[in-house]
Amino acid sequence: MSGERRPLAARPLTEPHPSRLSPEHPDRERILAAHADALSAGAAGYLDPATGLFVLTAGFLADRGTCCGRGCRHCPYAR
């Protein structure tokens, strides 16, 4: 449910849920590297290496404290 407070999923913020970023995704390594760089820098997000779209980091989404329910790639609440 959108805006509902709930605990984070039991996985590192560096590892997206497989339904949000498949292990077989052709750009997975580039995406994870860009995400890790953004997390390390404390940035809210990064530019997707394939599309150029801005993607929020798991750290930013976790700090927000709620799930928006929009299926974010790095959603730290997805189980």
C-alpha cells in the first residue's frame, strides 16, 4: 500500500529484489555499479547507464521511510 510504514527487506541496500532488476538483465553490472557509486556518494539517485533516466537509490528510498508503491528498481521494501 502506498505511503505505508513498514520495515526494510532483509537484504543489503546494494542488492535489488530480482523482480525489479533481473539477474539476467543485460546491463545489470553497469546498473549496480552506478547504484553503488551513488550510494557511496550519498546521492539521491543516478542516471541509468542504458536509458539515461534518473533512478532513485535504495538509500534515498529507505531514508524516506515509506514505500510509494510505484515499483522502484531499488525499492528497499520489496520482498
